[in-house]
Amino acid sequence: MRTTLQTALASFLIATVSSAAVVPPAVLPDVPKEHVAALYLAGDSIMADYKAEEFPQMGWGQALKTYMKPPARIHNFARSGWSARRFRESGRWESCIASKLQKGDWVIASFAHNDSNKRRNKAPKNDYSTPEEYKAFLAGFVNDVRAKGANIAFTTPVPHSDGFREKDGVMTVDGGAAGLAPYRQALRGLCAELGVPLLDINAYAEREFPKMGMEKSLALYMRIKPGEYANYPNGKDDHAHIRDAGAHWFAQAAVALAREQGLALAEFFKNPATGRR
């Protein structure tokens, strides 16, 4: 009798275990991670990153990283010598920025120095555009960004220091010097037409540099004396590009203008005056 009961019990346990084994495990739904908004930069050498061996040359986009609030991310795709035309036609705009944008992201684009250079009108450096073409390329960027539910702001170009004048101790700044005037105007018109935020760092410099004076304003540019920096033993007399002090000055100007306009873009940045949120 005991053997029969033991056999029956063993059979019952085997059947129970076998039956339980075929029950599929519960599948938990994937919980999507919250998207952390990113800031993308598109521009030229005035915005680009530079290597340590090129110091003190620095782009203001490189300096802008200093003022970011965590966990926001910044991706600087500005490239030395590039224009809005080359960004579009090379595929860099699509592959590095447009294809990666998500809702809530921002783009800051800053062009004009190479777009306005008529000497750069042949391959492989086909950067020159008329003001009308320049405006059309920028409008295309706006359409791409908005199609992704993202946001874009433009900045006017950093003034060329050839536009600085001083007479009887009074400094004036022509931010449209070196061929920038029609491109600056085209950009301002585009932003007004499409309702795009404009960080007018060009006009900001026209207003603030005279208060600083000629010496301090020129000190923001790559006007390096021989022997002043090991990276430039012979010095450098560059009237267009900015150095570390200039990069931070214009980065702070962009942040200040975003805050003044109450843009959501300003939420990316600390207060440059205090270093706090």
C-alpha cells in the first residue's frame, strides 16, 4: 500500500512541476528614459572648439560649455572655415544635427564670416553665398528643426575688429565691417519674418565695446605679441578671430541675451554673472 501511495505522490509532483514549467515568465513593459534636452551648435571658426596647442585661440561655443547647467548636454559641431552653404551641401547639418534632434532640443547657429567671403567660391571650399542665398540656407535649417519639434536661435556674427575706430578718445564700432553688413541685415530680416529668436551679439558689441574702450576690446581678439605665448612664438595679428577672453565675453553675451528675451533656451545656462542657476 505504501509503495502505491509513494508512486502516486511522485507522479503527482512530477506532473505539477512539469505543468508549472510551461508557464511563460511575466514580461514587464519597457520604461522609456526621460529625454534630457540637448543644445547643438552650428557655425564657423568664431564658434568652434580649438586644441590646447592652439591656445589662446578659442571659439565662443567652446567657452559656452562653461556656463551649462547639468544635466544639459552641448554638442559643438561648428567648424573652422565653414559656411551655412557647406554645412547643408556637405551633409554635415543632416548627419550631425538634424537627424539627431528630439522634441525640446535647441540649436544655436552662427554664420556669415565665410558666407560673405567672395574668395571662397570654388570647390572644395565653396562657402560663398549671396545674402539672399545665405538667408535661404538658414530658412532651411529652421524648417528642419521645427519639423522635429525642436527649437532654433541664430546669432549675428561677431564683429570684425577692422570696424573699430577711435577719435578724440571716443570709440565707435561698425559691426557690419569686412562685408558683414548685408548678411547681418538678411539674418535680422529672416528672424523677424519667421519668428525665430535672434541673439544679436553683433549689436551688443557695438553698444558695449565703446564703454570698454579700444584697448580692452582689441584684447578679446587674436592680436598676440611675439613671445607672449609659446604656441605663437612669432605672435599673431588676427583681426577676425577671438581668443579665450573674447570667447567668454561673447558666450556670456549670448547667455545674457537669451535671459533678457525670456527664452526657454536660457534654462540651459547658469547665470554668467554669478555662476549659479
